[in-house]
Amino acid sequence: MQRQFTVTQETIDRYGAINGDRDIIHYDADYAKERGFRGTLAHGLMVQGYANVLAVDLYGTSWMDRGEIEVKFVRPVFPGDTVTVEIDDAGKLTASNQDGPVIVGTAKLRSA
């Protein structure tokens, strides 16, 4: 299964307000560009949250009690990116933007 999510600066800002991450790299585009990025960076765990959405789609409400996710962050995500998240029946997941994979990993249920 697959779903797409569009990242906006507003989404990044709102996520940062919830989790308390005030790192300037998420909010100041000039600062981020001076460090070689094309803009502010999305929060990694925010992007991982998109993968969790698909895990719920795959595993249903059992995901809330017994879900485990393991990911590797491989590329940043920026405002304006569309992130395509895919998960197969075995729980292998990939999240990608136009530059390629941004997260790779697995999602599974622990034994009851």
C-alpha cells in the first residue's frame, strides 16, 4: 500500500511546537541554505509519523498496542516535498521524495 503526504513549513512549525524541537535548521531557510540544504529540514520523527499511518492501515488497531517500527533516515525532507510512503504485507517500508528514499525500515507487530 502507498500514500502521499505533502510537507509544508506550517506542518514543520506545528510539529515543532508539539514536540518542543526549536532547532533553527527547521525554521530559518537562510540558515539551512548556508549549511548546504535547499531549505529548512522537516523533523525526522514527523516524517516517520507518515510511516506509522501506513502501519495502522496495515495492522489496524493492533498497531497501537503491539506495533514496532525500525527506520533509518537516509535523506532530508524539505517544505514543498511530496513524500510517498510504501509498506508491503511483510512490513517493509520506504518513504521517498523526488530525490529518492528518505526513510527505509520495517514495521511489525510484537507477539501477543
